[in-house]
Amino acid sequence: MEELLFGAGLLFGLFYIGLILVYLVGVWNLYKKAGQPGWACIIPIYNVWILLKIVGKPGWWLLLFFIPGVNVVFAIWTINLLAKSFNKDIAYTLGLIFLPMIFYPILGLGSAVYQGPAGK
């Protein structure tokens, strides 16, 4: 019984690591599509700074991400602007918010083209 549980846990762990790797590769390519260095997606705080550049918002917005409550509003707004930057609609924004492990890799590895900050 213990071996079965160990095997199931190992399988789940490998699946989870694979999911994280697919997510990272997708976000890396998303940054590259937007003309930014892909490695920037793995550096905490700096990745948000670069994301704000991708969506066309000023760097001082980064400070708003440290204010409880305000950060949720600005994070959703930034994700919406990211979807618009790749010519996607509100449904895609909801996908990026609720199913990021699926929608970010689709955006980064799929045929979506960066249209400029917020789709301008």
C-alpha cells in the first residue's frame, strides 16, 4: 500500500513539475514575443516591471502591487491589458486569471502576435 501511495505521489509530483515547466516556457516566449528578454519572467518583482513595459504602463505602477486590495485591482487590470496587447478579448482575460497554467502557454507558444502596448 505504501508503494502505491509513493508511486501516486511521485506521478503527481512529476505532472506538477511538467505543468510548471510548460507554464515557464510559455511565459518566457510571451516576453520574447513582446520584444523583452525571456529570462526576465523568472526574476521576482523585475518580471512585473517588464510586464508593465509590455502592457504600456509606467514603472511606478509596480508600487501599487504592494498595497493590499489595490494590488488585486491593478493585477486584473494589467492582465486585461496583456490580453489586449495580444489582440485578445475579455474571455481570454478571464482565462489568464482563472486558468493561467493553460492560457499563458497558449499565448506564448501559440500563434498570437504582440500588437503593442494594450493592442495599440
